[in-house]
Amino acid sequence: MAIKFTLNGELREEVSVSPTLTALEFLRENAGLTGTKEGCAEGDCGACTIVMVRNGSGKLEAVNSCLLVVGQLDGAKVVTVEGLSEKGGDLESVQQAIVTEDGTQCGFCTPGFVMALHALRHSGETVTDEVIHDALAGNLCRCTGYRSIVDAARAACAGPEVSTIDDGPSDPQASGAYEAQNQLYFAPKTIEELIARRLEYPDAPLLSGGTDLGLLFSKQRQKFPVTIYTQNVDELRRIEENDRSITIGAAATYTDALPHIESAYPSFGVLIHRIGSRQIRNVGTIGGNIGNASPIGDTPPCLIALDSVLALRGPGGAREIALEDFFLDYRKTDLAKDEIIDSVRIPKLSKGQIFRTYKISKRYDQDISSVIGAFRLTLEDGMVTAARIAFGGMAAIPKRAAECEAALTGKPWSEETVRQAATAIGKDFSPLSDHRASAEYRLRVAENLFVRLFRDIEGADDVEVMAL
């Protein structure tokens, strides 16, 4: 079988390329399209940004080609900076605006900026300065300065709404299976087929967005004998919402889930914006963030505090487990070798419930967390009647702070109460010191988050200052 995709409007059929070769390396070395640059090779700088249309959606999305592998291109439309210019040689609108507004100096980062703005121009969004800054958050420039690039974005993207439908050739059909260079790559289209592959190859990594696993391909040059891709399973990309809960499929992207989360839990939505740029959110998944079981994963503390339930599936059928019980030890979970994560169900807030989450990291955006605190409180008549509190970065797994919860529950809602609860943090956690933060720092920060929580809920003026 071949990997089939369109590249700048032309059909490509690859039969011998490694399925886990990064898309960036393929574009530069195999296709000779060197406009796409390699900077950080980990999805931070945006120099490798390309645009893709996937799953027949017609939606143009900016993605980091350094974290994608060739297998993920199967069935997609891919556009690089070389594919934007008109046939007569005229520059595309974003390219022309970059020239007109003096938006480039050395030019190394420019193709990535152009592609990020090309996706924005075709997004159909109402383009404000806030939206422009969000669209450019995943692109770094060290010599031009952002003012002229933002001016170019205003000129090229703030006009009439542009259709999200791509007018290129019809979508190629994904093959579903591929073998080359002693590697197998499977992209099942149904849950049943995915579970069958999982049963057949229990040690094969499950690849979804690749924003974490992709580093093994881009940085460490690992080649797995078998890789199983999950995002072609429509059922795993579902998002269902009712009056009681939101259910998010394990392969649904942050971008697709974000509107639902922002509406139900605004503080959680802010956190997801900070997890990564649009390029990352367009492919990364909450299911993947849960599955890699990192103790500093961004979403698990929030999901635990919200009392979320995880649905797992295997040959024996489906089962559900409280998310807090899924994490057993460092990078160890309750997921059996023949199971997959199906979805996570997040209860909506009921009357009197308040949710907040805070992330502490060296950079505000797109950085690994030192500490994450997530708090769901139920307040009635000035009393804390229930509390669910979870932290990341404080133990080998994301976990609840039982002593802190007990110190809050049944007490008056006051700063004195939250300060007393904060003193219990040392009973709940004994964090380690590492290159991100010392144990002492983590404990101190976690304690201070309780005060921030109180002042945030009470609308104190100094909350933003405390966040710096």
C-alpha cells in the first residue's frame, strides 16, 4: 500500500519512505521544498509550519511539520510556502502583505509566519488583534520584530470572511496500512479495527497528534517496528455535549474541544490556550495528554478536580474508571495492553460550584509546567460544602489533595480558611526537585495558589499581579 496525499495541489504516492520520517524532513530532503525550515524540532518556534486539510473537513489548519510523521499525511492535503504563489508568479495575499509591511529581515522564520497567517486568512474567524496574536503565538522571530508582522496580518487577514473550503483536488483516500523500511504503520478507521491492531501489537505506540510522541521521531530519531495511528477513527474524534456533561473522544483535538471547554469551564479554556500554539492545538489531544501519564501533564489535574470519568475499550468490551484512579505510578496507568482510551466524560458544574485552574511555568505560554493546581468548590450560604482539589507537578502522578480538601470542607469561605487549607499541602505532597523547580518552591507556590484562588473568586484587584 502507498501513502497518498496531495502536496501543493499534486498527488503524491509514497511506497518506500519510512512512515515515521518527520514530515519536515520529507519535505526538505525528499520533496526538495526547503522553504519549510527546521528550528527547534519540537514544535515551539513555528519555522516548520505548513497547512493541512485532514479528514475531508475542508478546513485549513496550521501544523508543525517537525512533529508530524509521513504516515500522518496519508489522505490529507498539504500546502507549503512554495504552493501559495499564483500561477502567474504573483505573491499570495499574506506574502505580499509581509513584503509591503517590511515584515521580514533574515527571512528564516518568514515562511512559518506566512503559513500561520495563510491558515488564519482562511479560518473564517472575525480577525481582531487578539486573534492575530493567538494565531502567531507559535511562531518566533528574533530579528524583524512583531509590529510589522502584525501589521501584515491586519492587512491580509482582516478583510471579508474567507471560505474554509479548499478548492484543490479531491481528498485522496487514506490507505489504512503501510509497510516500508522494516516498519509497519496502521491507521484504522473503526474502533473494532483499532482494538484488533492493539491486540495484535500490544507494544506498539498509539500515535494521535504526536505533540509528545513526535519528539521521539524528531529529536531521538527512534523508529518503532509498528506504529498505530488513531485519528482516522471517526468515533474517537466525537464530542458530545448535554446538560450534564461533555464527552470528548480520545482523538479529538484541543482545537475541536476548546469551544466546549471554554463555554463550560472558562478557566480550563485559558489553560488550554497556554498548553501550546494553534499549531499544537490543531493536532494535540486531551486523550493523548491523559495517556502519556506525565506527572506534569496540563489537563489531568483539571479533569480530576472536575470528577471526570474515563472510558476504556478492549476486546472484552468497554469499561469506565474515575480518572483519578487511572494513574497508578510514574508513567504507569490502569490501561491494559489490549485496551485503548475511548473518551473522557467531564461533568458540568452544578449550582454553587466554581472551578479554577492555575499553571505556574517559566514562560507564560507554551511551556512545561512546574505546578498546576485545579480547584472545584461548592459554596452555599458562605460555606464550603464540598471541595475537589488536584495538583500536577507535586508527585509522581497527578493526584488529589485530600488533606487540603478536608481543611476546606464545612468551613466558612474566607481567606483565613484558604490559608489554613494551604498549610495542609505538605501533608498531601512531598515533591521532588528537578531542573524545572525545587521541592521547596513547588510547596510554596502550591500554598500561594490557595490565596490566589480566594482572591480570584472574590474579584480582588491584585490577582493579575500575583500571576506574574
